[in-house]
Amino acid sequence: VTSPSAYSPLALLGVGYIGGSVALGARRAGLTSRVVGYDADPAAAALGRERGILDEVAATPEGAVAGAALVVLAAPVASLAPLAARIAGALDAAALVVDVGSVKAPVVEAVEGALGGRFVGCHPMAGTERSGPGAADGELFRGRTLFVCPGPRAAEDAVARAVALWQALGARVERIEAGPHDAAMAAVSHLPHVAAFALAAALADRWPALSGAAATATTSLRDTTRIAGSSPVMWRDIFLANRAQILPLVRALEGRVGELRAAIEAGDGEALEAILAAGRASRERFMKGT
Amino acid sequence: VTSPSAYSPLALLGVGYIGGSVALGARRAGLTSRVVGYDADPAAAALGRERGILDEVAATPEGAVAGAALVVLAAPVASLAPLAARIAGALDAAALVVDVGSVKAPVVEAVEGALGGRFVGCHPMAGTERSGPGAADGELFRGRTLFVCPGPRAAEDAVARAVALWQALGARVERIEAGPHDAAMAAVSHLPHVAAFALAAALADRWPALSGAAATATTSLRDTTRIAGSSPVMWRDIFLANRAQILPLVRALEGRVGELRAAIEAGDGEALEAILAAGRASRERFMKGT
């Protein structure tokens, strides 16, 4: 399943950091000799061509996928359902379609509904705070976990081709159902992003009071807000797409911040220490899993 | 001011990560040939002696400081005022006293009140999530920022000796008033700790639903909660000591998390994106300062 013809030409819909990295990695691994791309933002597609990610820029998604053996859906999560509906009629019968979205249940349901068993939902755990094709890196997936979340209709030969694709790019593939995947991501990825964005936003009006030296001398703020450098549009879509899983966790976070605020207000050292100890114990439990 | 006799013997009150690192660094730099230590926890003092941090364990703080040229107050912030009152009568007239606490205004006021101009408030920006004398490292301060916050009564020769001490340990010394120091730390260090502890605590009941693989595949949670591995007692004291500066920021964080929760609840993509964009812009502003 890893012969070049299985993945070439490659159609890339959404020329960003992750999609661009898939295309560069597939080319480097010898899986494809031709990449045709489309992006709703012509500047992103043009940059993709400049950077050697794309051989050709297509004017429409339908034009990009015509004749493609592999279609990589790498546009924002919220756009995947309409995108799938739009390309359905232009796809080759033998084409494999994968996505790279961070939320799987709604994506798999909608895209599989439009494209059937040739679609295999995928999520590479390789995101960073970077975005855009300028940051694309063909080695991005090496050693990283990649979740494959086939829907109920996915053809097993399509799943095998998707697994082989990611393995050729160096990823460690794990198969998991879309629902449990989304619940897990809400905790280990989506809620941390809520916290990081909220923390950075809370300080938005506070910078003028800080000296440059004081602001830069700490690693605490740098590490806790690193992922708040991520794309607001991408994370807006992820939070909305995974709303059911993320909401109870955001409420829990809001509750914990409120408990800490109340304990500091009241000067209640005992309550304060109990919450901090619960946080430390929770983190230790997480770190033991690593 | 960096001749050995200026800092030897060294009395260490509070045998933990930071204090132990000061003692090891001072010994390595040839500033002291003898370290006497006291800790309210006899096990910590014993470990300090085992690790070569201490030459001798004193039974009381007064016993430790008798005859010392340099006294390093490295106990939790909340204990520094009573500790200073306790050692005042046992100090040599020529002794230099420094602390290493993360909050300066209340510490400087109380300790200077008890000890006068020979006390110089100091804050090395070298904390990590580690704690205890087992983690002490004589090279901890190399290249790190150290704030010197002398109170109104501090003797300039004491300030000069304190500056020379930290420079000998490799730190980059910055002099700043205690009030602005505490306001800056509330934003760049204390609020990130609130966010990290709250995030980790919010997930405390949520781990059972996660597979080990999913939990460990993300760097988001690891980085955002790293500092939630810090000592709950130490941070309880810091939050309470810097309460006036930290409270408005915690309220702002609580407000931002609430805004994100409300926008996700309402499915309001526009509001959601605006908050995320504010967070990203705030972080960019911070990073530009580096």
C-alpha cells in the first residue's frame, strides 16, 4: 500500500502548517511526486508553491482533487463538512481521503456522510503554536502519535492505506474511536488551550506596568502561555466542534479559578493549600503516565 | 566585598531547593568554607548535611546565625517575619542578611523592621517546579535574573555586598523597588501559577476516562501545568503575601475563563475568536519583550 501510485498525485485542501507538513513529508518519503493544492486564502496557496509544498495551485477544491490518489483535508475543522460535500462528485473512485482535524466525532460523521468508506479520520498530535505554510516541516510527524479514527463505514483497505501513509511519515499510529478521542483531547489539549488563552488575555491590559526585564525573566509565563500563540480561528473552530466535551471541563476550570480567588480574598490558607495540593497531585498522576 | 571572610561562615535558615543552591554556589565560588543550617523540618536539614550543603545542623535559628558573616533566609515567605524577630538578638553586628522570597514588599517591611539596614531583600528568578534540598544546584543562578529590592533603611555597603554575592554566583542583578517588583511578579509569575494549579486541579477527577497514550501524547498539558508541580505550601504563602497585587489579576483570569465558557455555551464564534485573538496579541506583546 505504500507504492508511489497509492498516494500520487496528492491533493492538499488547506495549505497551512499541518497540511503543508504532510505534503512535504509525503514527497520526502517518495510517496508522491506531484502535489496540487487549494486554499481559500490565495496568499497561503502562493506561499505553499514558493516553499515547494505545491507543484500547482488549483482554482477550486474540485479542480485540486480531480485525478488525485490521496486527498488531504487540512482546512479548519468547521469548513470540512462543506468542503467534503463540494469535492464528493469530483473524486476518483479509488481515492483515499484523510483529514488532520483535532476533533473527530463531528468531522467523521459529516465527512463520511459525504464521501463514504474511502474517508479515514486522522489526527496527528503534532500541533504547536505555529501556523501557516511557512512553518511546514516534512519531519513534523516523526515519532509523534497519530490517532486514526475510522467511522463505522470506513473501508478496511482505506484504513490500511491511511495507516501506511502516516507510518511512512514516521508517526506512531494509534487506532481509537472518535468519541473517546474527543473526550481525551478535551482534557489533554483543548482545556489547556482555554487556560493559556484566558491567562494571556487576562494580562492584556496589564503589560504597561511591567518593566521589560521583569517580564522576560520568568519562564512561568512563557511556558503557560506558549500555546496561546496558536491560531484563534483554528481554536475557535475546535472549541465549537468539541463543545459537548469541552464545556464541562471549562466549567470545572472556571470553578477552580473561582475557588482560588475566594480563598485568596478570604486569606484562607487552608483552603488555598488544599486546591494547590489537588492540582499538584493531579499533575503528578498525569506525569506518571508519561 | 567578595573576600571569603565577607560571607563565611554562612548561616542557612530553610534548607530547601533555593537556599541549598545558594549554599552550594557560595561554597563552589569560594565565598564560604563553612555552612551552618537550620530547618523547621529536621529531615530537610539532615538531607542538607548528607548532600554536602551543610557542614553542621543547628538546633535553633539563633544557634545557626551566631558568628555568621552571611545569613540567608530561605524559609517560606510567611515564616520570614517571625524568623527575623527570633534571630535579631543573636546576629553579629557586621552580618549581612539576605532573603530569597518571591514577594518583596511585606518581607522587606517586616524583616527590615526587625533587623535594620543590614538586611537586603533579594529574589532570584530561578525557581522551577522542583523543591527540597535534594534538588539543590550550585549552578542554579548562573545567567538568571536576580532582583535586589533594598528597603528604605538598607545600608549601601550591605547592598553592595549582596550584589557581589549574587554576581559571584553568576546571576544578573537588577535593582528594583519592592512594590513594582511585586506588581510585576503578580503578572509574570504568580498569575501563571494560579492558572496552572487551577487547570491541573480542574482535571483531577477526569483522568480515569483517559487512555495513557492519549494523555501522554500532548505537550500542551505538560507545558501549561509544569509549574503546578511546585510546592503548595510555598505558593499558598506567596499568594497570601502578594494578595493585593494578585487578586485583581485572578479576578481578570476568572472573568476571561467565564467569557470563554459563555461564548462556547452560546456557540458564539465571533466572541470566542475575539477573546482568543486578544490572548494571542497579549502573548505576542510579551514575547517581543524577550
